[in-house]
Amino acid sequence: MLDPAPTPRQIVTSSDLVRHFGYWQDRAARTPVYILHRGRPRLVLTSVEIMDALCAPHFSGQGCGPDLAAVLERVEDRVLIANDRQQIIAASETARRDFGAVAEIGRALVRIVPEEAQAQFAAGIERVARTGVAVALDLPSRTLPVESMTLLIDAWPGGVMLVVRDAAGDADVAERAALDEAITASDAIAPVRIDLRGRLESGSSSLAAWCNLRTDALATVPFASLFDGSSQVPIRDAIDRVIRTGQALQINALLLANLATPAAVRIGFAARRSGTTVSGIAAVLIARVG
């Protein structure tokens, strides 16, 4: 029997959608349902009203339609949408609350960061608009006591979408670096961060050491591609399940990457959350002996 409790971010696999279409159709009438393909959201099932709002020609104007605004009201992240002139046309309630007047409709998007960081921010926006490839920037915050922010810029019809999160402080960064160094020295554990598309968010020095690769060579690589062919489908299924249910799990796999002989590992997966929404996956690889 399908669990009637709401899933994080309304996520479902294509096979579950087919088996329980009536259930998910009812859910999609109230809020968009994200349909997974190989562990990452690829399609969205939603109501005609929301779809009409998203496709309406309002992106180059000074505001957004009421249905799009209603969608943003359900978003817990600080989200801002800007047109091709880098002017804000929509903002989530959290963004309006935290940024105040600088997040008002019609304001320049770059003003959410201090003046000294605006040129770098504008360059990132222009790059996304030109290439369609998402960019992440760590820039100073103008909202104390938060000192810095991570800005996730992605393409949006007629402009860009921005998701703003508090960056880790210097102490947190130093502690994580020390922990990663200790883990690498142990030669037995490798932690990684995986995004909703099933790709590594950044290089892991401990995993890179296992794979005989440079750390930067691992950034944005599909996590499952690092493993033996027999392990790739179970890994994608595990990522899919954690994103869909939010529940932690573990599997055994054979790490291949740049190794001459596959290494047996156990992988633990757990959901990373932003509020009640699954924003990615934390995974730990542990070497199996024997």
C-alpha cells in the first residue's frame, strides 16, 4: 500500500507514477510532483493552472503571474527570479523577509550582495544566461550576522533563477578540511556530497586518493559512473529511493574509477535537507575487507 504521507519535495519515480497514477495525479493538482529518471528529477507533473502561469509571457516584465507567485510561496529556500535585464520579477517569501527592500520587484538582482561583490555576481549571471550552465558563487552577505552566502544561479525562461543559502563560516570550513584530511589519512572512509541529479557536487580528496585521480577531476561526475557496471544500477536506485523517501540506506558496491582492480566498498546514503525539502545526498564509502 502506498504511504499517504507527503514525500519531501513531492518526488516520485516513473515506475511508481505509472503504478499509482491516480494518487500522484491528485497530489499534482495541489503542488508539483517531480518525476525521477536515473536518480535525478527530469519531468514535472503539475496542474494546468500552474503550467499556464509558468508558460505565460511575463518573464520580461516587472512581475509574475499569481500562480507562479503561489508556487514560490511554498518554497522554503530564498529564491529570486530575474528577467534578461537582471531585474527581479519574483521572490519567495523567505527571500523577501531576509533581503527586505533589495528583493522587491523591479530591483536589480545584483543588489542582494554588497557593492564590492556585484561585478563578480553580475558576471556569473551573464555566464549562466549565455551558456545555460548553472554556476555557484560564494560571496559576501549584506545581511548580518551571516558573513557569506552561497549563490546558486541557474537558467530560467527569459532570465535566471537564484537560490541563496548561508555559506559555511571559516571555522566550519577549517573543521571540515581537517576532518577530510584525517579521513584521507585513515585510508578507510570517503565522504561525498551528491546532488539531485546523482552527480558529485565537488571533489573529495579522500575519494580522489582511492581512485588515483585529482580531486578536481571528480567535480560534477555522475557518482554511479565511478563504479563497476554491476554496481551502477543499484547505486542509481539507492539515490532515487533516498531522494524520494528521505530515508537513509546502505548498499555494497565495487569501486572502479581509475583502479586496476575494483575495490569492494559499503556505501551509506542519507538525505540532506533544506527545511523539509531534500536538497541532495550525503554518502560515505567504507572499505570492505575480505
